[in-house]
Amino acid sequence: AVIGASRREGGIGRAILANLKRCGFRGSIFQIHPEARELEGLACFPNVGATGHKVDLAIVAVPASAVEGVVSECARAGVRGVVVISSGFAEVSAEGRLAQDRLRHLVRSAGMRMVGPNCMGVLNADPAVSLNATFAPTWPPSGNVSILTQSGALGLAMLDHAASLNIGIAGF
């Protein structure tokens, strides 16, 4: 599920949705938007529970103030993993640190796994999966190298460089 796909060109959620489609993700994609019925040719649902399907991964790209509510909703719907793209947590203030601590407690108490907050997303270049749940413009060839980085700028540069050298990436 992509939570926060936007009608607005240039939005992070919209870029992630475009990457999922462009890179040929093999699974189902559910867009979550409180008002829209359709974006980019895909139906929208007001929340994860309204999809009528088991959602195993939610990509969260909403304002920081809405993240806790969205992740709580995901927990209630049985989502097992969340990738929180949203920023505005420990990296900005003491209040943000407290919100991040609450978020960590929420996902742990629900038995969920979380990447983020304030991250670029995740990527699995295995052709059987083709998951590009990032806002990176580069889709690398599939291979054996995985990348984990704290820096989004460094991550983008590494993906670009790997693609330019035709180095295959397994995961990011």
C-alpha cells in the first residue's frame, strides 16, 4: 500500500507510486488517499482496512503529524511492515524524538517491522519481485550487491554509480 500518494506532481508519494509501476512490481498495489477515488489509473481507498485485501507492506509518505495515526491503522489492519518515508522526527527536534519513540513502541508492540522514519524507502531488484518503493529516479540492474546507508544523498549517488557501471543490485 502507498499511503500518501498525491494528486500533486512532484510529491514523494506520487514518485514512489510511479516507481512501483515503472519498475514492474509483481504484487498488488493499493493507493490510500482520504478523498481521491483514483490516481494514476489505480483505485484509491480511504484507509488500508478498506482495501479488502491483506496488505503486507505499507509505504508511508504523509506529514509527520499523521504518521502515528496511519501506522496505528496499519497495525489494526494486520500490516506486517511499514516504511516511513516521512521526515520531521528525531532529526528535527526533541518533540520529534518523542514522536519517533512513540512510533517505535507502536510498531514493536504490534509485532510489526519498520524502516524509517525519514528514509528513501526500500528496493528489491530481483526480477521476481521488482520492488522499487523509493523516490530514487534510478532503477539498477538486478545483481548480488545490497546497499544500506544512513544518507539518502549517498544512497542516490551509489545507485546512480552502480547503474552507470552496470553493477547489479539485490536490495537497497
